[in-house]
Amino acid sequence: MALQNKRISNDEFYKTQKEVLQQWPTGKDVDFDEAVAFHKSLPEHKIFSKKLINAKNSGTTLIQPRAGVALIHEHIELLTYLQDKGEADLLPTTIDSYTRQNRYEEAENGIRESMKERRSMLNGFPAVNHGVSGCRQVVNALDTPLQVRHGTPDARLLTEICYAGGFTSYEGGGISYNLPYAKNVPMEKTISDWQYVDRLTGIYEEAGVSINREPYGPLTGTLVPPCISNAVAIIEALLAAEQGVRNITVGYGQCGNLVQDVAAIRTLDELTNEYMQKYGYGDAVITTVFHQWMGGFPQDEAKAFGVISWGSATAALSKATKVIVKTPHEAVGVPTMEANAQGLRCTKQVINMLADQVCTAANLELEKEVIRRETRCIVDKCFELGGGDIAVGTVRAVMAGALDIPFAPSRFNAGKLLPARDNDGAVRILNFGNLPFDADMKDFNRAKIDERAKAEKRNASFQMVIDDVYAISKGRLVGRPKGLRNS
């Protein structure tokens, strides 16, 4: 069947499901009716979608870490620590790299090695190998809602097992878990595979079990212009809604300029609801997630806490529904659970201090309008290229470079767009590639970067991009030449 943004029929879905569940032996344990009964037995405080709705209604920003290890007992121990000592409002289960690539035999070897070495030999939790029963052990052991976080282009079997296992939130999408993660996977395949994920979510929704879905907001993580990440989030939300998903969290990764970041989260919420209403999905509940800085971190722990605190403040002032928290050990490898808990407590402290404050910067509305215009240009171009079909149009937009993610490894991504910061640290666009911007928007971006170039007494060039990529790890936001760092 040719790719289109159309709800998968029951016949087609169940035919594919039989093949998916045969990919690894644990697939045979998936029983939809029994899984629905298990979900309905969960207390309300363990259900992700309900906690998000309560936070949205109360204006609260929830905190959530990243975490995952190979063995069930150790994974429970880790998450219990983050729940009790880190005061996490929401908990993750980060999936290992072998599972993300559907290499389940190697994940099985990693489990055996982890048991032998008595420490995790995988960089996450191999949920497919542990199966439904293993996932249930984790869900039953904790008092906090659990989300699956991974990075898998073909996540169909992982989704089946995690949903049957009782997880109530699931991250990813056909764009955000392809272009930033994979090199050789065609867009048509990942969008199709993620339509299966979303249809499965929709089937649970129709059975009375509302599972939260979250497109991955940060994409490649560094200097991604808000219009790019917001456009991807909106497209993935529309694709999910067509398949019946009704609780969606759209995300954005911190760029570092307070006004731009606050404007980005607020316009992301606004525009997602706008497009949902426009295309007939007005009954979907939309919440937002802010990801703390995803680029390089200072090696100095005190400076790293400064970066975390800045992200916490931005999340609170933007009124994001939740924030994904980093740790002070980001620069030195896999963080300890103690460091992870420290990052959580630091974030909660800042959020509590800023809970009643409102960001009223004079230029906030200007920034919001810039992001609105740029995002609408990209999303509307995708619809245009697809003749009204967002799935088809997204594939064509990626091929044409009308949707272009900076620094993505995928060979299907144009890779012509180059971002750089302006003189205030906001992320602008240095090289537009084939983005469908009008002359006014291009002139605005050029003028902002030229203003910085003039202040730094150098030409606007690729060197600015390089300097900006490494700036925060060196204790700055804007990558200025030596002698101008405090300008």
C-alpha cells in the first residue's frame, strides 16, 4: 500500500501485527485484552496521560530524568532511587542501543554479560528481551508513571511489548527517530512503521486506555532552529492523531536564549492546537515538554549545575508541562544515579522558586511571531508538496530540503541548513538551503546574524557555527572570538 496519511484499516493492521509479534519469542506473550485489563487496573497516579492533564490544568511543570540499565532488578533499583531521592514526577525507561536497531540476539548477549559482570553491560533496558512479564515487574514496583524513551526507527515490536507490559507513555516518531538517528533508513519506511505504532496507540485509546505519545523534540540536539523542531513536532502530532492518538506531548530542545526558548515552547503549544483544530483533531489533548540543554556540557560540576539551573528556569517560565532533566556528569559519561537525582532536585528547586513568575520580556511577542511565521511556512509547504497529505508531503519535503534538520546523519536529509546564534544568543539561520521562507524572513535572519558579525568584527561564516556548537561546554552561550567573550 502506498504511503498516505490515512488511518490503517483493522485488516491491514492485524495482518502486519502477526508478522511483528513473530520478530522475537517474547512477542507471543502479547495479549491485547489482558493488557487492556492490566492498564485499567493501574491506579490513577501511575498513568502518564492523567498526570500530564492534571499538570496542564494546574500550570505545574513536572520533572523527568533519563535512565535505563540492563537487568530488571537493577533498573527497578535505579528508578526507585530517582523516584524517592530525586523527587521525580515522571520516570523513564531508556532502551539500549541493540534494541533500538532491532538486534535482539545481541541484546540477549548483553543481558547475560551483565549478569556475569554484575553491572550493566548495556546502555539501557532491553524491554523486548525482558518481555511483557519483565516490563510488568518494573511497572508494579514503582509508584510513578513510566515512559519508554529510545531512538528506534522501527519500534513496532518494542511498542507492542511495552504497551502490554503496562507503560503508559511512549516517545518517538517517523521523522524524529529517523533523520537524527539513522543513516540509511528511507523516510517512507519510518513514517509507515510509526503509523503502526500510532494505530496501536489508537486501538488502546478506543478500548478505554489513553497512552501518551511524545514526538522527540530536540532532534539532533544542538542549535536546531525552533521553526524546524516545532514543524517536526506538529507533523508527527498530526500523523499520530490520524491513527487515533488522543494524548500527545510535543517537545522542544533548549537553545539557550531565554526569550527565544520561552517563545518557542509557547508557540509550539499554540500552533499544534491550531493545526489539530484545522485538520479535525480538536479532541486531542496537547501538552509540552522542554528538554534541558542537549549539547556539550562543562566538565566542571558546578558549571554543569549552572547549565541545568538555566534550563530549569526556562522550563518554568515557559510553563512547559514537563521538563527532561540533565545531570552534572553529562560531560564525563553515563551518570551515576546519585548525580541523576542531584540534577532532578536542582531542577525541582528552581521550578518551585519560579512557579508563580511570568516571563513578560518586551520582545517575547516579536519572537513568537517570527517562530509562528517560520513554522507555518514549513508545515504548510509539507501539505502543499503532498497535495494535502502530510505523510506524503513530509517525505517529499525532506527530499527537497524544504524540511532540513541541521547536523543529521541521514543520507536522505538535505543537510544544507546551517544555524548560528545572533548577538543575543538566539538561534538564527545562516544558510537557508531550500527552506521555503519568504524574503522578509530571510532578511530578518541575515540581519540578526550580520549584527553579531559586526559586533565581533568578522564575517558571518561557518566558523560561527563551529564556535557556537562548542560554546556552552566552554562556559558561554555565544561562540565569540577571544577577547570578545564578555561582550
